[in-house]
Amino acid sequence: MSYLEDVGTLAAKDLRLELRSRDTVPAMLLFVVSTLVVFNFALPAGASADAAYGLLWAALVFTAILGLTRAFAAEREQRVLDGLVLAPSDRSAIWLGKVIAVVAFLGLAEIVALPAFALFFQPVSWELVAGVALASVGFAAVGTLLAAMAAASRARELLLPLLFLPLVIPIVVGGVGASIADDPGRYLGFLALYDLIFAILSWASFEYVVTE
Amino acid sequence: MIAARGLGRSFGSKRVLRDLDLDVAERDLLLVTGPNGSGKSTLLALCAGLLAPTRGELEVKAERGRIGYLAHEPLVYRELTALENLDLYGRLYRVAERRERIGMLLERYGLWEARRERVATFSRGMQQRLALCRTLLHDPDLLLLDEPYAGLDEEGVALLDAELRSLAGTRTLLLATHDPERVASLATGTLALG
């Protein structure tokens, strides 16, 4: 029970920090909407619906990177991560608390992005919504671990996308598949499996990322 | 409490600590002195478990949650208030009677009036006082204090003097300082690095 309390405490802290500083979510919202606007003009008239879905997923991936780049900014500023790591709580609680906050931020961006997508391109189906929700968990699970790794590096802004993009290719494949395939259940199952595997791997390896 | 044999730590090609042998008994107060870059902060971070030795062995007989670590940075969130920061640490360290303990420390270090202000608005001295509150919050058995007097005004220095007098002989302390004379009377030993 105390583990979940620690996770709740850490997630609440991240949400409070964002409510106060507002330096991540507004940037994500602006980015995802402006990207969709640009794609709206970039996509030639008569382009297939599949292309529009592909562009939506590209916008979501880069929005996630934008949020993840800031994920450990507050901890990095005054080496707060050292203080958290020294606490007797399980260190994976830091990861899980951060994942919850990142999912919340991504969720807000997607709540704005999906209606914008419907406005510019295609109607939003339940398969797309389910795919985006599952993808958000995958982005956050993998991305939070990588953001913690990158936070210790001087080239963090460069390192995070370099590590993140190859690892989330399966999410994009599953997400696009769930959006356009006749049998979306198969792709949604694939996304759920990806989330499960990478969440367990990230949860188990976070301790080694934040300690030497 | 702390035993080191042939302890060494390098950062890339730069050796910061080399072949250090150290024994610190329970309730000792060891002063760690030396010029800038001699490895004082590195030694404390090693004892805290934040760094791993690159050579030799280090044994610290204190559980993770029983160590109080005061670093150069206050290790608190700038966008949270003093109260919110201490409450966060109090929860994570499972401090009994958390609110009373936080209130007592904030009173003692003169931060009670500023408890609902964001740390970003604090002066360097106030941040150091808050860092001391954070370090002492869970009543640790082992205190690792890196330049604890840094940034403190006269009142803050007097408060810390009194705190160290009460802690000496009841807790194990490693205190890195450029001003060893100030606490020399409390120390049970001195380690000169560099």
C-alpha cells in the first residue's frame, strides 16, 4: 500500500508542478494543433485517408517527445532526483509517478488533437481513440525511462529523440494499423502487449538508470 | 559506521579521490577539509550511495532512508513552496507525525512565515535553511553535510552551530567545510584531502 501512496504522492507533485509552472502542456497543445494545421495545408487535395492517419501519428510522436524532454527538467534543475533517490521508497515509484503525469499531459494534448484531426481530416473512430490511449501509455512508459537516462547527459535534447524514436516504431505501426485496418482488434492487442512488456522492462530497470 | 579501503573515484580520466582509507565510528563527527576539487563532495556523495566507487571498497552501515544528505544544491523543487517540499519528503521518508515535525523545523530555522512561498522566491540563505530542514526532517542516523554554512547569515550560522552541538555525539556526521575552525571543538577527527 505504501508503494501506491508513494506513486500517488509523486504523481500529484508532478501535476502540481505543471499546474503552477505551465511550461509543458501549453507547449504540447500548441505544437500538436499547429502541426495538424501545417499538415492540413501540406497534404495535397484528394490525398488518401491513410496518409492523414499517418500524419496524425507523426504529430503525436513528436508531441510526446516535446513533453518527455521536460519530464525531468524540475528534477535536473536542483538535482532533486538525488533527494528522491535517497528516500527509502522503491525507486520505481519515481518512474511510475512520472508515467502517470506524462500520460495525463499526453491525454490533454490528445483531447485537443483528435477533434482538430476530425476538423481537418477524418472523423475520429473508437478504434483510433483506443489506439491513441494505448499508445500514450507506451510512449510514457518507454519515454520516461529514456528521459531519465537522457537527463543525466549533457546532450539530453539530442539523446532523447535518438533513443525514443526507434523504440516507438512498433507503437506507430500498431497505432496506424488500428486506425485503418479492417481488423483493428489485432493491432490494439499488439499495442496492449507492447505496453505491458515495455512497462515491465522500464519499471524493473529504472533503479539502474538513476543510480550508478 | 563507515569503512573505506583503497577508495577511489574517477570522472573520465580525472581522478578525484585515490587510495583513501577511512574509518568513522558511530556518533563520530569527522571534518572533511581540503581545497576545491580535492574530492570532499565526491566522498560525501559516495557515502550517500549516489556515486559508486571506481576503485576500492566502501561500506556504510546506514540504511538508505536513515541518511541525511545536504548537498551544494538544496534538492528541493523551485516551483513548490517550502511546506510542499518538506511534505513531499516527509511522505517519502515516512516521517512519523510529519506535520508537527515540519512545523517545528520551519519554526526553528525561521521559515515559518515563508512556508507558503515558492522556493524560487527564496534567497540563497533561505534555500540553505530549507535544505537543512529537509536534511534533518527524518531524524537521520548519518548526516553528510557539504558546506552547511554556505549562504547562511549570522542568525542562520548561529542556528546551525546550535544544531551541530545538539547532534554531535548523538549522530554520525561527516562535515565537509572550508572553515574547519568553526566546528573543530565538536569534531572527533579531521580528514584532509588533496
